[in-house]
Amino acid sequence: MNLINGKAIAQKILLEIRAEVDALKARGHTPGLAVVLVGEDPASRAYVRSKDKTCSELGMFSQKFELPATTTQEELVALVEKLNADPLIHGILVQSPPPPHINEAAVIEAIDPRKDVDGFHPVNVAKVALGDPDAFVPCTPLGCQRLLLEAGIETAGAHAVVLGRSMIVGKPMALLLMQKGPGGDATVTVAHSRTRDVAAVCRSADILIAAIGKPEFVTADFVKEGAVVIDVGINRVNDPTAKNGTKLVGDVAFAEVAPKCKAITPVPGGVGPMTIAMLMQNTVQACKRLNS
Ligand code: GUN
């Protein structure tokens, strides 16, 4: 079994991005990212902090907006519109999910597609579906694809099963894997919570992307001997032996699945760091395009 070290791969990519940031700054352009969080969800707060911190480490400009859960739709859209017009900001990210009184689609549609570094705006969703190289691709699936490429996993002709159909991961992941070219050319099946005999479908995968958001859902009987498993899940569960009483687990029951795999990503230290690296990459790309 080969452990795919997402943290180390992400660090290597961040070094390359750092060089691009330095070159842009030398020409008077500092890539800037605005991260907006509505409400107090602790996991979302941790993600937002981590995005902000990585920006600073790379010498990028970052602005963090932590708004109360009572923020209205109109206030949020007004902030997005202000950021659209701000020449220091090249990327805008509104952390998902927002509180239930906010219409997320309307907020996403308010973002200038040229600053939509999450790749959630319908213009970018369409571009990804069309295979347009100018698309902003959602960071998590982009990071998964990059991990497969960096780890030397052949996707062409492989049967890839994507477990999960979210806007953020599953749907775009399936599109990327079926695209023509490196990291694509796979035969793709999308499985989800309503799939009949989901274990059998997953067991037919050469490459299994677990993004269903259920702790340790993928057990050994879901995995073919010699498969590659990418675990997108980040689930906090109770653990009486841990100092704070909780621990992070993926969507994969790692201990029982890993021995069957050709390669597998750990949680933490797998997909998570890659998502942030791809966000930085998208923000640098946005800065370049907005200044060319
Ligand atoms: N929530 C979970 N993942 C993401 C992400 O990549 N972007 C945003 N905006 N929200 C998320």
C-alpha cells in the first residue's frame, strides 16, 4: 500500500505558486483573496483561518470577513458587489454552507465570474462542463485530480467511481475525470446515497473518490484489491481517548481499507491541503487574467 502524501505534494505546489506570486508582485500586482464566512460554524471557521494563513505565507493579500449568522441576503450580496469592484481583490470565496435563510445560489451568482476562484458560478460550471481551459475549476476536485497526476496514477481507461454528487465535489469531479487529456479519459460512474447496492458499485472501481460526507462510510467490502482510494471526507467524530474528545476521520474506514489499496490518501494530510493549494493557484490565475 502506498500512502499519497497530500501535505507534501501541496507544499511543493505552494513553493511553485510562491515564485509566481513574487513575479507578479515585482510587476506591481499582489494577488488578493477575500474570504467571507457567515455564522459561527467551528469547522468553517477553521477552514477560513487556514485559507487566510496560507495567503499570508505566500505573500498574497487576504481579507477575511467573519459576519454574524444574522447577516441578511442583501447585506451579503452588497459585500460581494463591493468586492467585485475592489481592484485589490482578485478572488472571492463565500464559505459554504451559509445559514439557511440565505439563498446560496443568488450569492454565488452575484460574484464576478472572473473572481470566482471557487468555480461555483454558473458561468464557470458551464465552462468546466464544456472543457473550456479558461474555467475556474472547484478547488477540491481539482486538487484530487492533481493528486492522482502527481502520484502517477493512470486515469485513462480506468473505471473511476465518484461517491457523492455535490456541487462542490462530486459533480465537478466526475466531469474532470471524463475530460480528454492528462488526469482524465476515465470511465466514470457517479454513485450516491440513493444508489442501489452502493458497495458493489464502488467495488468495481479502479479509482474510488469518496465524497459522500459520512464518517468511515467506505468499508473494506466497498474496495477492490489494488484500487486507488481518494478520501475527500473531513468528519469530526467523538473520540474519548483524544485530548479534546474528538478526532477527524474521512469518508473511508482507513484501517480496514488501506491494506487492500494500491494507493490511498490519509485524513488529515490528504485532499485537504491540496484544496487550499488549488485555491491559491486559482487566485494567482485570476490576478494574472485581471491584469493582462
Ligand atoms: N465548503 C466546503 N468546501 C468549500 C470550498 O471549497 N469552498 C467554499 N466556498 N466553501 C466550501
